[in-house]
Amino acid sequence: MKNTFAAFYFGPIDYYAELIKSESLNIEAHENFQKQTYRNRVNILGANGKLMLNIPILHDGPRLMKDLQPSYEYNWQKEHYKSLKSAYRSSPYFEYYEDELAPFYEKKEKYLFDFNLKTIEFINQKLKLDLDISTTESYEKIEKEYDFRNQFSAKKPSQYHLPEYAQVFDEKFDFIEGLSILDLLFSEGPSAAVYIKNVIK
């Protein structure tokens, strides 16, 4: 049986550590959307500490993840990209990925699921993780050992001990966990793949 995960928006580091443990995996398309999760929010490290960026959702539409639509009533894409640039422009690798990251904040994807899936594919490609990804065709109950859909909480600390790496603003803060994979990518570049593989052995 394949391990099954929720589709996150540039999910946290421990999420990717579990993804690469899976020889093949499903991304859940048919679950009901859950508020206040990494499905539509991401944590980055800003000048004032951990900063949460949130994608607003059309509340009068469908609630299945595959049908859920982001709201573009206000320009959250501009806000998110501006926040990323402000936070990481001094990091070692932001400029290296900047041009390829920009389209995520220019094109208006119709569905949140498609947007999130593209963020996973982006990390898969940039870090050469060789993830074998499929999407579910229906919602099914899954044995606990294969079910990772609710394992990662935006409200709780990481369940894994993450080795420290050099973060932006580390002269101001102690090492901060629970951040997006982007924090690691901009800090470590291609070496982020080695870091992730060493998180869980």
C-alpha cells in the first residue's frame, strides 16, 4: 500500500523527510479541506521571527481539496512573494531559485490542490528527490502506518529533531523549527537534499 499525504503549500521540512522515505506515494485529492493547516499556509523566517503566510479560500465553493479554489479578492500572491524576497534575499541561494519561483506568484491557479502539487513537484525537481507521486482517485480509510494525511500540524512543534543549519537572521534568533522547505532550500541550496535524507534514518 502506498503512503498517503495531504497536499501542502511548500510544506515543512519534516513533511519532505517523510515523503522521501516512501518508495511511492499518493497525494490526497478527495479529502475535505481542513482549516489552519499547511494545506493553505506556510511558515517562513522573517526579520521579526516566524511569519505565517496564508492563502485565502473561496468559502462559498466546494470543500473537497481537489475542487477548492483560492480567492484572489486581494493580491495574496504579491504579498507572499514580497515577504519571501524580504526574508530571504540575503540568503545564499535565494537568487539561484528566484526566477523559477516567481511564476507561483504570477499565474492564478484555479485550484489550490493544483497549486500545492506544483510546489511539491518544484521541490522534487530542484532537490532531485526522485519522488514517485500519484494522486488519489477517491477518499479511503487507510491503515495508520500508511496514513500521513494529518501527521503534520501547523499548530504544534515538529515531531522530529531537526539538525541545525545556518538560517537567515541567525544573529537575532536561536534555530527555529517548523519552517517551510523553502527556508532550507534558500539556506542550503542543492545540499538541502542531503540534509533531508539525514533527518530520518
